[in-house]
Amino acid sequence: MSRFIQPLERRTLLTATATSLAAESAAVATAAPPVQADLLALQLAAKTDLAAITLDLKGSPKTNAPLLRFLKRDTNQFVNKEKSDVTALLRATPKTAKGAADGSALLIAPTVPALQAKIPNDIAPLTLTNTRFATLTADSLTTTVDTDLTNLTTANPTNTALTTDANKLNTDLTSLTATLLTDAAAYNSAVTTFKNDLSTLLPQPTTSPSLVGDYQGTLKTNGIIFGIGAQTYDLEINVISQTTDAITGTITLDRHSFSGTIPSTELTNGKVSFQTTQSGITLTLNGKINVTTTTKGLPPGSTINGTGTIDINGFDVNGNFSLTKVT
């Protein structure tokens, strides 16, 4: 495991392992069935209690018809909303299984771009789980069933069977929803634990391989058509020191020099960027540094390739650059 950990500076330590991801994904899978069972219990209780209330009102005055209709409508709307929220919440279950598989593969081959690219896509849907749980919680507290039951029992004060069954519906909805929320909270917590662990595999700010040194090369501008009109300029990045959010040194492109502390980032997947504005000229470079030995035998940190833009008074010059460390 230690061979996958880059020298760190102000970044979260990599904690995910194949074992931890598998265990956390299994915990999510284990937490899902109780939530589904709670929903089914809620649906069954609502259906059974409404049937009992309907039977209690058989032969009663017709004035009860609209009151019963309102009760059935609001109860069914409440239960269906809970079903919709639970269905959305539990979508995280297969996502964690896929995330665990992708994370484990990345741990085995941490420099493979295709595997690196999968992790953000695995994490993105998991971030919705907190929102979905919040929606379920909010919807569980918004119902007009209490009012409907009060109106119905008030209109039939001598119907003791109705009162009993109305109280049962109210109690069932309250208690079963509370159980549902408790289990849903446990599920949400399990998903959050997995997501946080998987997130440690995302590219993090780093200073390794070091950018300190003198990189020299060229930036070739884009041609008007089929490369016609393209120009090549000398490009040099001389880095004296580096932190996770800046370099100190000089960047020179076509006789334009940018010196001092220049905002920059380097990520553990090799992505690097530099952007600065000096004397009204903005320079932007986005590229990738080799994090492993190149096919030509150059050690990590020897080459940077990417795209660059220099903006002079609103006029942009765009192109591709290639740099090699010379010292």
C-alpha cells in the first residue's frame, strides 16, 4: 500500500484499501433491505387501515363520502411520496458496488488514466444521497392525514369502531415512518462512509514529482486551417521552489516573462496548471507531467505537455506546448 502514497503536503492521506471499500460497500448493501422492508410495512398498514375505516363507514350518511375520499387521497399521496423518496435513496446501492470495484482496480494500477477517470463518476451520484435523505425526512413530516382523521371522527362521534381504526392508522403512519427514517439514516450514514473513503482516491494537491528545475521547450500555435499559419515560440519554465498552490520562478514565452510567485497546481494524477496576469498579459498553461518513467527512460517529473493560451489586450494566442527538464 505504501508504494501508492505520494509525498504529501496539505492533502488528505490516502486511506482507501480494497478491503475497506469492499466492507463499506457490503455495509451499504446490508443497510438497504431494512429500508425497503419498512416501506412495504408502511404501504401494507395504510392499505389495511383504510380498508377497515371504509368498512366502519358502510351504511353511514353520504356526508362521510367526501371526508373518506380526502382521507384516502391524502394517505395514498403520503405513502406514494415515501415510496418515491425511498426508491431514489436506494439508488446508491449499486453505485457503491461499482465504486468499490473501480477503486480496487485503481489501487492495483494507480497511474492508469482510464481507471483514474472512473472515480469522480462513481462519487458524483453518491453525493445525492444526503439530499435524498433530507427530502425523505421533510416529506415524512408533511401530511394532512391527521386533519382528515379528525374531520372524519368528529363527524361520527358515536362510531367507536371508526375511532379505533382511525387511531390505528394515525399510530401506524407515525410509528412506521419513524422506523423508516431511522433505518434510512443508517443507510445514508453507510453510503457517506463509503463515499468519503472512495474520495481519498481522487487526485489531490501534491508536490511530487517535483516541478523544481528548468523546463525548456516550445509552444506551437494553432494554424488557421490544416496547420497553415501556425507559429512556434520558445517556452521556458524555471521553477526555484514549489508549494501545493504556487511556484516561485519565471515563465518565459516569446520574450514575455512572468516572474515571482505564480499560482499553480499539481495533482497526484500528474495534471498541472499555471495561470498568472502580469503587465496586462495573462498566461494560462494546462498540462500533464509524467508521474512514471517515460518510454525513453526519463524519470518522473521530466516532461510537461499540454495546451497554453497567452492573452494580450484581449487577443488570444492558443497552442500546444511540450517541455523537458534540462536541469
